[in-house]
Amino acid sequence: MREDNQSLPEHPPEDFILLGISDRPWLELPLFTVLLVSYILAMLGNISIILVTRLDPRLGSPMYVFLGHLSFLDLCYTTTTVPQMLVNTGTAQKTISFGGCSVQYAVFHWLGCTECVVLAAMALDRYAAICQPLRYTLIMHDRFCRRLVALAWLSGFGNSLVQVVLTAQLPFCGRRELNNFFCEVPAMIKLSCADTAANDATLAVLVAFFVLVPLALILLSYSLIARAVLRIRASSSRHKALGTCSSHLAVVSLFYLPAIYMYLQPPSRYSQEQAKFISLFYSIITPTLNPFIYTLRNRDVKGALQRLLERACRLC
């Protein structure tokens, strides 16, 4: 009986083991501290942006409607991955159930693809505001903006559903160790002991579509914006037009560059440590920085935050 008990695994056979960011035990406390601080900053920053875009009537334009959805996406991003990472970093039992793992990669891919479309919608809004100012209200009317937002969420959900159905059918043999800090579809495909050619091809096609098509629309929008800005003779007007786009361009760069490096090249081109760092960047660092980028570069957002704080102080 003693030998049988000793042969039992320490975790249920249907669980996955997350190996985490680093295999060095002395790094766990610093990593836990950095993750906790980043998560708190991301929560505070994105919740603040959501509140001001919802409560301040001066931020009722389509740009701030999209910004509110972007902040909500970033809030969900960090909540999908960071709490599990904090639990695993602070304990020796670094496991996640099969159901929890499935929910994590499903929600993560849903949010990622939705954010691609939202960023493209924000670029379209900037194009209409700068290149078509007289027709801006006719182009970016409420119904059209609602349709863009619905398209973003529904298309992201469709991609996630396809990935979940294909990944859930894969058999996993042997020790279920994911050399990552959260469940992600590429890591799950690598762990399977079956032929994953269909999964790899589907993932590559869908990711290429959701990354390259919105990115092409963003680049086209900003090429037209740059041409229009160069025609403006007044330097003050030119700087104002560029200022409204700089924050969005910074967010696009922080989101797309790691995603392109991670998903649009063969896995043999980068090591697992590089993959972890890239995943850490676009799942935690980017959602934490986004609200501060928009706050520091946008006078309207800073003014709305100040008015919200003053209102909260009066209520207290």
C-alpha cells in the first residue's frame, strides 16, 4: 500500500503543469512583486480610462468610444493571465486544470483578435477626422461605430471558437508540462502527441488574417494621414494632427510587433525563453502601458481624469 501511494502523481492526470517564466527559485519573489505591481497599475489605469470615457460627456466622440473598448480589452487581458501567474509563482504546485487551461487560451485569443480589429477601427476614425473633417460625422456615425465594435467582438469570438474546437480534440500523452506561464494555443499544439498539421495550418491562416489585414488597413490609413498632414501649412495645426495619432501609433507598435514576431514566423526561429518574454510583453506590459500612453499624450483624457477626481473628492 505504501508503494502504491508513493507512485501516485502529485497532481490529477488531467491537470497541466505550467513551468513559469523562469526555473530559478530565487527569482520568484521579485517576479511576484513585479507582476503584482503591474497588475495593479493595469487595473487602475484601464478602469480609469473606462470610467472617464463613460461618464464624461466631452469624451463622447467615436475615438474615445473605441478607447473605452480598448481599455476593457486590456483589463480582461491581464485578468486572464496574471492572477493564475501570481498563484503559481507563490506556490510550489504550479498546475492548472484542463478546463481552466481551455478557458484561458480561448479568452486570450478572443481578446487578441478583437483588439486587432479595434485598433484598425481607431485608425479609420483618425483618417476620417484628419482627411475628411467635413464628412467626419457622416462617416463615423453612431450606428457605424456600433457595427465596427460588434464586428470586432464577433470576429474575435469566431476565431477563438475555431481554435478551441480544434485544440480540444488533440490527445495529450505523457507528462503535461507547458513551458510557459499561461496556456496558449501554440504551446498546447506542441504538447500534443498526434499529427497537428491541420491545427498549425489553421492557426497560421487565422492569425495571419487577423494580424495582417487590420495592420494593412492601419498602415494605409496613416499613409493617407501623413500625406494630408504634410499639406497643412500651419505648424500648430500640423502638430495637433500628429499629436492625436502618436498615442495610437505607439499602442499599435507595442501590440503588433511582438505578435508578428511570435505568430508569423516558424517556432524554430526563436527559443522558448524568447517566446516567454514576448508573451509576457504583449500579455502584461502592453496592457499596463496603454492607459498611461493615452493619458500622458492626450489633453482631453487628462482633463477628464482631473474632473473625475475632483468629483470623487467632492463626494467624499
